[in-house]
Amino acid sequence: MKLHRFASVFFLSTIVWTTAGCTMMEEQATPRVAQKNIASPEQVNTSLKKATTDSNNQQAIELEKQTKRVTLGQTKTYDLSSLLSKHRVSIDPQYFYQNQIFYFDLQENKSVIYTYDTKRQHNKIVHATKNAIPMMTGTGAFLLWVETEQPTKTGVKWSIRQLRITTNQVTTLDTGESRFDTSPPRIDVTSTRASWITQEATAQKTVSTLKSYSLKTGKITPLQSFILKTGKVQDGLFTYEHRDSDDGVTLYTSHFNNGKNVRVLETLDGAYKKEMSGLIDFTRSGTYFALGTEGDAIFQPIGLDEQTLNYSASSAQTLINGIQFLSNTQIVFREGIHQLIYADLKAKTVAPLTDFEELVSFPLLQDGKLTYSITNGKKSTLHVVKLLPSN
């Protein structure tokens, strides 16, 4: 008998829409909640009200909306329309290394990783596998991704793979099996390390372990484990999502106490801890947390005598995600699937970075360059912005 575990876990949901006679599909990270733990609208609204109120119980300051598009630096545009196919309806950059843009294509019986050389304007296959690739990222001269096998009655087997870009050598860093509705790991990176959370589940308990992989030594180190007992009454901690940066690790954790579930966003070092539900995306800089929710982008100061700042999307149902800090106070994020927005927390303003398009990818920040793709019908363009020094 299949046992359904619990709690929120993040997964890739598929949005489907039709335009110009063709079906468009896009994957984006959204929280999945097991039926018995779905928060009511009142619970979610209460949580978001907490998030948009600072420690002094003052209402958050709404960022001033500007209509003129902002320019962050010199932009080079590449036409990738010829690379589109019936399988791949958009080119979503996952990593940028020197002149190479890495992206992947999910097909029915295989997954393919490509690199597009912007200097030579040449596209080639880097790696192909019969497994699915739910996510990919990179840091330095390393490309990292997750592969998942076909689901079985017991679960989904996964592996974390690494490509050394300079030698094309592929190695396996970690393996496991996601059971009882737990999810495969999601990799996050800093300039010196990669990290992920594994979940070892049985009918009695789930152990979530945060692991750190050193690019310099090649060593994997368990940083911390969290145990959730899953008997008649759930009790303990279940960490289902994390973000890593040079400023530290942030965890999104369910705290179960005698069956009651409270979701908490907290840093590994304990410097920040807030009860919070309804998160779609989150990340941090040295001075701010950026939180993406349904209808709002929320910016909470860390150790600053400042009020929380808020951006209200054009629709209360629009998801805010793909958040990237350009500096401690400058941020780019995606509103829905149609537009990138730039926020300047010092000036307390927001402005469009792109026009309202059919499909805009998540922004990718690497080595002082901001990269994203725009797809309109059968036309797809890649945009690489060399950020100005002030940005």
C-alpha cells in the first residue's frame, strides 16, 4: 500500500497555454502540499500579513512603480529560433560559463544537455541520458544537475551528476531514492560549494540531511540532519527546501509538534527565523531577504533599522519567482511568466526590465552578466546584459 507522507515539498508544475496554434509549456517551481496539510485561505493570508509587517508591527512600504524600462548595461541579443523544436518551445539558460550558455531539453524518452557558444554562435550536445533532468545549475568550471529514473512502486531513484566543463568529464556525486512522496534533491551553489538536501524516508520517520560539496576538495560533508517521526501523530522537523549563497544557508522547514505544523523560514546560523507560509521563492543578500509569493514580492531587512518593503504584482494570483540579487539592494525577479522586474531597495522603486512578452525565462546571474531568454511564438532570443559597475 502506498503511504502518503505529508507536508509541503517543492516540485515542477507544468503550465500549459496555447498561442498562435501551438501549445506552450513551461516548468516553474511551486509548492506542492499533501491534501491533509493544505493551508486554508485564511491561514495563507494571515501568514502573508505577517511577512509584510516588520518587527515593529509597521505595515510594509510599497515600492514606487515606474513605467519606463530600466537599462542595466550593454545588452547583446542572439536569435535562437532555429534551435526550437516540437520538444523544446523555449531556450531557458541554466548556467553561463565564459562564452557558453547551458540549457537542457526534456523529451519523452531522454534528456539532453546543450551548450550554445555565443562567440561562435554554435550549438552542441554536452550530455544525453535516458533519465529525466528536473533541474540544472553550475558554479565555476562545474555544471551540476539532478537525474531521476522512472518511478517504481517504492519510489524514484535519483543521482546528482557533475560535468567538469574544461575536460567534459562527468562524475556522480550522490545517489538515493525518494520514497513516501519525498522529492529528489535540488542543488544550490555558491562561489565555492554546492549543497542539497537528501530525504531518507521509512514508514516510521524521515531524515532530511543538508549536505555541502566543496569544489576545492571534492569532499561532501553533512552539515545538519532533521528528523520527522511519522507515526499516528507527526512530530519533529522536515526541511523541504533551501537556498545557499556566500552569505549563508537558508532553510524552509516544517516544525511539527504533536501533529501541528508550523512552517518556518530560517538561516542555518540562527540569525533569522520567521513563521511563514505560502512561499513560492526566496533568497537573500547580506542585508535583505527577498520573498516571492502569490501576488507579492517582499523584501525584509536583515540586521538593519529599516522597514519591510513590498511590491504588489498586477494580479493577486500572479506568482513572483526567479529572484536574483544583483547587489545587496538591487534585485531582478520574474512576475508571472511574461516580464522581468527590477527593484532598487535604496531608491524604493521598481521598474520593468523587459516588455510584457509571451514567455520570459528566469533570469540568470553569473560573472557580472545577467542572462535571460524571450520567446514569442516561433521566435526565441537570448539576451546577455553586461551589468554596469554600479549594478
